[in-house]
Amino acid sequence: MSAESTAFLYPFIEGDERDAESLLADLATSAQAKWDQSERLRAATLAQCHDQIATIAAAMARRFEAGAQLFAFGNGGSATDADDVAQLFTRPPAGEALPARSLVTDHAVLTALSNDIGFDVVFSRQLEAHARPGDIAMALSTSGNSENLLVAFTQAARIGMLTVGVSGYDGGRMAASHALEHCLVVRSDSVHRIQETQAALVHALWAAVQSELAIEHHSDRPEGAS
């Protein structure tokens, strides 16, 4: 790994430090500082987004109850996060398994669309082919400015899907887009801290959806049923 790629994370590694004990102490201090920063951002973001998460979860639960499927997508590190979203909903650690699909897993489709048409449509064309009115589109981005996500949200809104964005920084173009009904924003300028907190937001949203579904199923039981 080049000096340019590590210096911004651990600048003392690229310096003249020769004392192993001191270097390990610096590493431990740096790691703890990053953990503390991540914890503070996570707690602050979950508190700020509490009401918004509840609103989105209620909307998603209604869609799932009506037979909706969740489509998750993103670029780069957010693509792996989209895979995690689909995994969390379809194979949850607890609660009800729900229909979900990651749009980043089919390499043949991604490369064909990129090569034949353009990378801007790799997600919108998949929604056009597979999504139905009432389904859910969820995209993750650190910047909120990815063109292919915005094009996909426009298509999702056209279909009649529930549109949910998860972004960083100030929300970017996603937060300002009329095609998005909801956008959860992690207000940080660190890509690493944004993605860590986005994972916490998604898990909180999943848990809230499960709670909504449990309440709905309980209220549907006949009086006196166990």
C-alpha cells in the first residue's frame, strides 16, 4: 500500500518512528479515537433520525403487508452495504423474513447494461424489469450525488414505489430530489464514519419494520386468540 493511501489514516506510520512500543501505543490511541468518534456520530444520528425512522418503517411495513419487495442498491462500498440490506431483510437474525433483493449481485446484468447502454441506468433498468407498483427502492450513498441512484429513484417514483435514500455529508442531490419520499442523512464528512453509521441506521430501520409488522399481526388476531 502506498504512503499516499495510508498517511491520512495513520500519519505516524509513514514517519520516522522506530520505537515499536511507542508505535503500538499510537495505533491504539488512534483506533480508540476513531471508535469514540464513530460511537458519538452513531448515537447522534440515531437520535436525530428517530422520528423519521419510525415514519419510514410504518410505510415500509404497510408495503410489505401488501406483498411488496425491497430492492437495495449502491456503488462501491455502498454496493456491499446494499447486499447486507437484502441479507438482513431476507435472512433476519430474528423476526419475519421479508422479500428483498440486491441489484448489485448480478454481474452479467451490471456489465451488460454498463457496456451496452451506460452505467447511469444499471439500477433503473433493473427496476423497470422487476419492480412493481407498491415495491420499495432503497439506495445507499456516502455522497448522495451518484447519478445512477438518482436515475433509479426517478424510475422508482414513476413506477409507484416507496423511495428511501440513505446518504452522508449534507444529503447531496438525493436529499433534494423530488423522486425521494424519505432520505436518512448521516451528517459527517468522513466516508468511514458515514458507512459505519449508515449500517446502524439500516439496522434500526429493519428493527422498526419488524416491530410494526408484529403490532399489525397482533391486532389482526381474533379477540381471545393466543
